[in-house]
Amino acid sequence: CSQPHPPGQIWANSFLPNEIERKEHNLKAYYQEKGSNLLVDYVQAELKDGSRIVVETEHWVAVVPYWAAWPFETMLLPKTHIRRMCELNDEQRDDLAMAIKKFTSRYDNLFQCSFPYSMGWHYAPFFEEGTDVDHWQLHALFYPPLLRSSTIRKFMVGYEMLA
């Protein structure tokens, strides 16, 4: 992706990509140690602190994670435990659309331009039936290529960034 363009991709693998495999290991370890979901706990901590919240709606919160590696990197998470997109009810889906609109409008207003970004959803993998995935939390990651202005860009490829 060396040139800006509006693609859409859906990936389906028979294996867990590196980032997802690391996340699976870490989320599961936290769940086994603490008995709670790491990202659900993280959302509650961010809501309590409030300093890294970019957008908050009734059901969703967009935050700049404290571990962000890229300028303007953000994470969009539901406020309740939801493992996969198919678990959202109508109200949560409608609110998700509103949260993304508010959130991306903030991006656009930052440098007064149509703000490009790579976005990807992470959710509980589909293992064998009956496999416990309660340690997973649905979330989206946003990686904008703008570094310090609308003209200084670093283009990243979606699969390599999100998988």
C-alpha cells in the first residue's frame, strides 16, 4: 500500500496470524490468572481515568492506548463484554456506526483533511466448537499514516499491521 486508496479486505486463515496468536496467549493468561477479561478491565480503567478517551458513546469508547506505537493510533472497544461482532444487538450496532462517525470526524478535523487510516477488527477466533473464548473482547484498531501533518505520511499495509 504505497499509494492511498480506499480498499476493503476480509481475511480468513486456517491459522492465527502472529499478532492474534500473541494476543490469544496474553488475553488467556490474564483471564486464567485474574479470572476476568483484560480488555474489559482495561476499558473500565480508561473510563475511570478519562485522559486518553477520544470519543465515548453509550456502548463504545475510543481511546489512545497507553502502549500506542504510532501517532494517532487508537482503539475502539465496547463497554461491555462482547467477543464477536455477531453478538452485537441492534442498538449496539447503531451506536457503533455513530461512534465510528464521531471518531473519524475527529481524525478529519485534526489536520483539516480527509484523514486516511487502516482499521481492523480483532475478535475471538473460531476454534473447535466448545472452546472457551471468554478471554476475548471485540475491538477495532486504527492506524493512521499521518505523522505530524497532512503531508508527512508513513503508509502501512493492513495485513502486516493488523495480523
